Amino acid sequence: MIHKFEFDGTKIVLDVNSGAVHVMDEPAWEMVDDFYVLVREDMLSKYRHRYSEELIGEVLQEMTNLYSEGLLYSEDKFSGPDDVSNDTPVVKSLCLNISHDCNLRCRYCFAGSGHFGGQRALMPLETGTRALDFLLEMSAGRRHCEVDFFGGEPLMNMAVVRELVSYGRSRAAQLGKEIKFTLTTNAVLLDRETADFLNNENISVVLSLDGKPETNDTMRKTVNGGGSYSIIEPKISSFIKGRNNENYIVRGTYTRHNTGFCGDVLHLADLGYRYVSVEPVVGMPWNEWSIREADLPAICREYELLCREYLNRMQEGRPFEFFHFNLDLNNGPCLPKRISGCGAGYEYMAVTPEGDLYPCHQFVGREQYRLGSVWDGITGRQVVDGFRQAHVYNKAKCRDCWAKFHCGGGCHANAQLVSGSVMEPYHIGCEIEKKRLECAIYIQVLRAGNTEE
């Protein structure tokens, strides 16, 4: 399987199974579709009115060499993972919903302004320590584990966060393990004392800001209904400066109200933020801010515009990193990771303030997906097995998709929200992901200085 696309005159072919990327000239670009289905004489007959027999022969020889090397029309020698239904899950990462409460009222919040459809609550220290013990026990032979403090707004429960970081580091060291901590925050409570703690403990931080003031304040409201930009932007800027512009990402969300999000990304970059991401909102069709099928052409054009601006700034010596344009074509994730994405439900789980386990933070509150608890262990083995089998080889719409080894089948939570099943990928998300991948591949081609084949 191959995927062809053109970006600003550069003709690119991705060999799906090998991951090889080829930049082609016009003759090769025309002939590559027929190479796998037509014999040499038929190729000569079809293209001799356009090109000389010598040139056709040269192109076919180059393609034959690539085919022989497994770099063009390569075979898929993997048919999916073995049946692991009876195996005990090895959990490597937990999302601790340290707070089911929030000090903002963002209109698009999937967590219902922080409470996830239940009571507003903060995680007690006892639940948090048990969750860390659960992770260390369930991580089996893995040395490295990950914990993300999430919410709601985790800084509303900062005292427990501090205790858990100390406990987690100590307990992990006793077992010969390490825990990498991350914290996701809206920055409203991000003061100097908290910043010093996060810096001293080398905790990665995800900071929420949607872009320009008017964009951010349309959706990210305070409890009193006002805009939040003027409150959080100075705190984010101060925090980033205090950690030498490293070990963070500023993450925004775009809706159908700002499909022209390139300007918002560049606004964040102009503020001096080096690591930036924006994600498409996911909501039901009746939400007026939800992205519709009709919005996709504009969104795809916006990614192309952002790609050009990204490259321009790189050439001008004003680079920034856009999360979805970072792609390692040579040393990416291993195949099992690439066919199942984030590992939600068996490698990655979320913990509520009460200690209940869910496949990820976005599944919290969807009771049919409850996996058990940190107190009782994993009791929903059928749910776990369902997520382990939710890989690209088992999803009908993924099997023949050129992007499957880069997206891993997409977000399970978004799929289930929109279609009712983790096995039915979210179509709008798929189309956006494919456009981002094309942009990322194009950027990597230019960075590598590939020449035409």
C-alpha cells in the first residue's frame, strides 16, 4: 500500500508498511500507481507517448530496486498482536484525577466543568498513595512509569500533589523503579511557590490556553462568566520563563468558531512559547461549537497555512515546535505501539478521587467502562480485553487506511462518544489527523533535504 500526496509542488509517496518516504519527479509520480499492477510492456505502451523508452526503463528500474529493498509496495508481514486475553495487564501509566472540580467553566469541557458528571470532589491522600502502589505493582518488570495529575484543575488539590510526588519517588526508588510526573493545569492558581515546586521536582507541565484573547475568552470562561486570558497568560509566561522555556507544552483547543486557528498558534509562538499544540474540539452535533464535516476543507487549508508559516519561521531563525508536526520517520514507536495508540484500558488508566479505574480520563463517568478500583484491582477484564483488541487490524475502517501506523486507530474516547463504539473511528478526527500527517511528512522531507528519485 502506498499513499501519494503533493504539497507546494513537492510530490511525495509514503510506503505504508515500511514507513519509507520518497520524493518523486513527474514521470515517477505518474507511473508509481501502475508499477504494482502492470508489466513492463504495458507500462511502455501506456507511457511512451509522454516519455522516452529509456526514461521509462530508468524509472521502472529505480522502482524495482525500491521494491526489492522492501521500501515500495512492501508487504505487511504483521497481522496483529497475539491473543492476550488471559494475560494480566501491565500498566505503565496512570492519570490521577486529583480534582473533580475546576475554577474555570470552559464551554467545551468534556469533564462537565470538572466534575465528570458526578459530585465535585478532591482526591484524598490515601486514595492517591494507593493508586501509586497499584501502578508500581501492575507495572511488573517495567522500570519506568508515568503519572499525570489531571482534573478538573489539579492545582486545587496541590497539597496532595506534593505528598504524592514525595511518596511516589520514595516508593519507586525502593522497588528500583522511576516515576515521571506530569501535571495539566489551566494556570489560574499557578503562583511562584507552585512553580518552584514543579521546577524543583522536574515535573512536565501542560498549560491550557486557546490562543488570542478573543479566541480563548469565547470558550474558556471564569466561574463568573468573564474571560480568562488576562488571568492566565501572564502566569503561563512567567512560569515558562522560570523553567528556561523547557519541559512544558501550551495546549489549546479550536472549535468551529475559530477554524482559522493558525493565527492562534502563531500568537502563542509570538508570546515566546516554544512548545505548542492545538487540538480539535470533539462534541456532539447539537453543540454549536462542534466541528462539522463541512468545516473540514477550511481546517485542512489552515493546517497547510500553518505548515508554511512553521517552515518560514524556521528559516528566519524564529522556530517553535508544533506538536503534530513532530514526526520521526526513522526511529518512531515500535509496531505494537503504532497499531494501538495510547494503550488506554490496559497500559494506561485513569483514577477518580474515589479510586475507581477507567480506560482513560475521558472515559471517567461512562460507567459501562469502569475497570475496577485501586482498592479491588481490575475486575472488568472483559473491558480490558476489548481495549486490547481495539487495534488497527481489528477496525474495519483502519485496515486499508494509509495513516493507520501513525495514528494507531485514533482516540477511543472520541470514537465511543460519537459512534457509541471504540471500534468505529471518529471520522472527522481521522480526516484531520491525515492532513496533519501529510504536513508533518512534508516538513520532515524538507528538513532531511531529500532529493528527487
